[in-house]
Amino acid sequence: MTEFGYAISSEEHNPLDIVRHSQLAEAAGFGFAMISDHYHPWISAQGQSPFVWSVIGALAQATKRLVIGTGVTAPIIRIHPAIVAQAAATSAVMLPNRFFLGVGTGENLNEHVVGQRWPPHDVRLAMLAESVAIIRKLWTGETVSYWGRFFTVEDAKLFTLPEAPPQLMVGASGPITAQTAGQIGDGLIATGPDKEVVAEFDSNGGAGKPHIGQVTVCWGPSEEEAKRTVHKIWPNSGLTGELSAELRTVTHFEQAVKMVNEEMATKHIACGPDPDVHIAAIQKYVDAGFDHIYLHQIGPDQEGFIRFYEREVLPNVQ
């Protein structure tokens, strides 16, 4: 049976609103939520980017049943994996049996801020695998010293730990990353309904583990208005290839999205008030093999989206 979650778009909402929206999502029946971990929004029109670990602490107190995960944290440059291990362990203590850590190879947009070199993807993937090994070692509660290819840890021990380590999910956008995700992760996170990604994850040790897919939508009073909202707030959805990972600054994204028209921005996004359009978008992920699906509503009207999905979408998904 498919489980449905709520995407907390940190790039679009201030932390107090995030907490309120998450409470509404929990009350509406969403079982989990995934919160993005950014230093910058993609473009200035999105307007926000709070520190994810502070917001998770607030969510731990404001919600009762909602499972919370990061979607996703990059434990490779901006934040050392030893610190991510501590942050995630503390979050798991505050959210007993309802926290998981989602990790990925990150974007230059967020990682360049500490002034280190932005490596090519194959190097970042190797860094991610090493960082996951470090995080898992620290979650044992043992004193850890580690001298690796990318990271050093010396005499580190976590004293605040949950009863059992949280699940560690790995983001993948292509088959090569999916192979690594299957080998090192407790579950898959993806943002497209790609059957090949699911197949590669499963064939490399991921079979039977959760497959989490993000569906981006824009509910609105009309399809036309929803499409305008997407083009104004989330035109980065129309960028192709590796640009989302490689562009360095908000200014670079704003320059790039000038080439994105409304049709390009909304090509893969369910827009408007017709529940069948939204159900069809979800079904693509179900057909691709995803058993956990979380919905990203673009724009400020999160309450309207939550009510719409509670009444007209989630009860009608097969």
C-alpha cells in the first residue's frame, strides 16, 4: 500500500509557517514529511532557506505522529559527516521511531559557501559513500577514529543516541547513483518516476527497501493560475541536465531561468484543481515502483493544497 507524505519546501516558507503547515498535513492524514536542506533557495522569488536542524527540533514538539526525514542532506562539504551524524541522532531522540536521514550528493548552490572545491559527480558519490560509513560508525556509540580518502574523524563519540539508529535513505537521480544507493542505503529517494532508477537500486541490494518519490504539483483555483505560480516561483523545474547541481549561485539560477517559459516550467508538474490530473501524476510513480510518495505543492497556498488532497486526491488513489 502506498504511503503519502508532505514535502516541506524550506526554500519557500519561513520556519514558523513550516511548523504550522506540517501540523495541518499531519491532521489531514499525511503519514510522513520530508524537509529540504538548503543554504540558499534556487531563486530569490522563493524567498527562504532556514537551517533544517533547528526546524526539525520545532517539528518534534509540534507534531505527534508525522514521520520526519531530510530530503536531502549532503554530508560532504558544507557539513562534515560527523556533525550530520550528531544532528541526526539528536533528531531521532526527539522524534522516537519517526525520524530518518535522507542524504545525497548535493548541489553547488549550497555547498560552495564554505569555499571548498566543487568536485565532479563521481567524486561526490564516493564522498557520500564514505560519509555514510562514518555516520553509521558513529551511530554505534563507539569512539571513532577514521582517516579516509576524503574525511578525517579523530576520537569522536556520540553520547546522545536513539534506542536504534534511524534509517538512512539515499537520493538518486540516475542509474549510477541508484546502484550506490542500493549498496549503502536503507531506502531510495528520487524526484522522478524513473523505472530504471528503481531497478538499479533493487538489483544492487535495495530490493524490499522503501522507494520514496517526490511528486511536484501546484494546486490552484484554475490551471492557468497554477501554471503562472509555477513559472513565477519554481521556474527551475524547467532546467535540464546537470544545471541544478552545477550552477553556483542564486544569481546564476535567475539568469538561467530567464530561458524557461511557462510551458517548460510546468511540463512535468500537475497544475490546477482537477483531482484526476494529480492522481495521474501520482500513478506514474506507483507504476514505476514507488511505495512512498510525498507531494511538493509549489506556492504559498499550502492550506488549500492540503484540504484539496485530503478531500479529493488521497482517498481516490488506488
